[in-house]
Amino acid sequence: MHYVYILQLENGQHYVGSTANIDDRLARHEGGVACRTTERMPMKDMAFYAAFQSKEKAKAFERYLKSSSGFAFRNKRLL
């Protein structure tokens, strides 16, 4: 399984990512090892996650959520 997730950070921002091992990835975010979120920590909550059968579909959904129309979809439907 491959996962797409949205983290809610303490500063009110959101981080969108994908991984094959969600538990390990969250531990890396919380531990400050994941370079994209270390400057914006601490993490408040995992706001959303979805599981996909293929890595390609997960990556495509992650790219969509990071696009302008995906940003609007995320805010209206997922958060």
C-alpha cells in the first residue's frame, strides 16, 4: 500500500506527502528528520490520509493536492 497524507502543523500550515510506510514517515516528521517539515514543526495532527494500491496513483493524487485546484479541493472536501 502507498499512502497520501496531510499534516496539520502548529503554525496553521498544511503539509502534503506520500509514503509506503506511514508509521515510519510520521515518526520521521515528529523526530525532525524529515527535512521539509523540520523548520515548520511542531506537527499538530494528521488531518487526512488515503491508501492506494499503486505508487503511481498515490503520487498522482499527491501532485493533484499540491496543485491550485487540489488546494481548493483539499480545503473544501478533506479538511
